Amino acid sequence: MSTYTTAWKSPSNIALVKYWGKKPNDVQIPSNASISFTLNNCATTTTLTYEEQSTLEVKVLLEGKEEPSFVPKIEQFLKRIAHIFPFVTTGKYIIDTSNSFPHSSGIASSASGMSALSLCICDIALEKGLLEEADFLQTASELARLGSGSASRSVYGPLGVWGEHSDFAGSSDNFAIAYDNVAEVFKSYCDTILLVHKGQKTVSSTVGHGLIDDNPYATARFAQAQENMTAMKAILKSGDLDGFINLVESEALTLHSLMMSSNPYFILMKSETLKVIEAIWAKREKDGVKWCFTLDAGANVHFLYPQADKEAAQAFIETELKQYCENGAYIHDEVGMGAKRI
Ligand code: PMV
């Protein structure tokens, strides 16, 4: 083999129990376990052309246009995974990547992007005889983790669990595992991403994770997250929507309260984020609907509802929630089955 081309489409994911904080003396090892819905529509497609050569050369194309600003991050990633696949420190890489969601929509592409690239690299390793088919997804998840922690969960669907936890057999800090021991309702759950603010985040998640080390609430948070994983497991299995709403919203607000209690403190929510939350709470109070929200490390709101409520929930978005979105923009998504080779 001298030149090899492969392509993968990998989705984004949204955590239900959040990862926020890594172990200080390790590379990308989480301080607590996390679980996420894998999404279906928000995805990155990456075509990787790899050519054997004695030096390292990386070229990145984003939506067909050369993007030199991505090269240092990719090179750093390749160095980080070199203990698993030493061949990656040399070679010519042409990484042609595009996102299904609009660029600068405020949706992080690191989870989908890093998992798509990791899967492509595993294809090269497979071709070189350095990887067995049976270890493929686990290895891809481990590589993805080294690129961006939450990316480890994007490889699989319908849900992914990352981080060691005694209630989740086979769970590991090094890679995520697929999780599907859930009631039917959760296998097709809907997530409409309300694009409250499309701009760049003021504090990146890398910086945010680092600030947890001095946060006085950190130890309590890590213990709480482990307990929430146990509670979430039972909720997902039984299909308890009230329990789901309660835990998912609490996790979202806890994540943001950790940001507010960091030093330096910061707020990623915008006033529209709170308006959306209030509108969802008012609707739930008035009509008893089982709809809720979660947040990732940004201002956008993930509006979660069962597939059976799709029509009513989407009508509610149009009449009540869209007004708080920048240029009225949102993206309908739902739980998906993970990455695909294309
Ligand atoms: O994968 P990172 O380093 O971008 O961190 C993601 C952290 C959250 O999205 C806020 C939570 C999570 O578990 O995905």
C-alpha cells in the first residue's frame, strides 16, 4: 500500500449526564462517567487520503476550501495517538471534511469531526494489518477520545457511555461503549437544536475542563455524576419520562453552574437561552407535556421530546421557541445509530 483513501460519516452527540473535567495528570481521562444520545442528522463527513512518505504533511479542506488553521490541531492529534499507531507520525494526509450543519452555527464539530477522522485512521491501520476488525470501533473510540473526549461516544448509537462506572459493564475511561439497554421511547427520541447564538464560544471546552481543577464544588460534582449515571440507567430502562426530564435538566444546569463557579467564572448562556428554558417550563406546567431541554457547553438549547410528540413539539417550536433563535434558525435531529463508512 502506498496511497489509500477512505471516508466516514460520523454524528455529533448530546450528553444526558455530562462530562466536565478531566483527571489532571492524564491525557483526556474523564473525572466522571457520561452518557449521551448519538444524533442522526448533525454529522461530519471526512474523506482521508493517506500516502506513505518519510515526513509528516497534513492538508485540511473544510467544505472544499483549504483550511490551514486546522493543521496544528490535527498534527497534535496525530502525535497524541502515535503510541497506539506509530505509523501516523509520518505520511501525507489530505483530510477533506464537511459538516451537515452550517459552519459557525455554534454547534461544536469536534465530536463528529474527531470521530470521523479516527475511524478513517483505523481504516488505514486495518489495511496495514495493524488492527483486527473485532477491535475496530473500540480503537476508533479511543483515538477519538484523544482528539476530543466527547468524540469517543459518537462512534456508536443509539447511546454511548464513556468513563468507568461499575453499573455499566465494559465501561472504560479509555474509550466509549455502545449502550442500548433502554426503553423503545429513547431509541427514537427527538432533539431540536435551537440556535440561540451562532457565534464562537467565549470560553472553549478545553479551557473550561481545566478550570474545574480549582473549583470548590468539583469533588461533589464528580460523585454526583457517578450517582446520576446509576439513576439514568434505571430511568432509560424503564422509560420513566418524568425522571428523565428531572435528571437531564438538572445535569444541564449543573454543567453551567460549574462554569459560573469556576475561577475565572464565565457564563455561556445568553438571555435567549433562559427565555427558551422558561417557555419550555411554562408549556410543561400548562399542558403536562413531557418535553425538556439540555445544554452543552454553549448558548444553544437542545429541546428533547418523544418521537410520538413530534408534530405538537415542532408546532410549539414554530410558535413559541423560534423567536429566541438567531435568525429563527434551528435543526431537527433525533437519536441515530452511530458512524457509517461511506
Ligand atoms: O469533548 P469536549 O472536550 O468538547 O467536552 C464536551 C463537554 C460537554 O459537551 C459539555 C459535555 C459532554 O459530555 O459532551
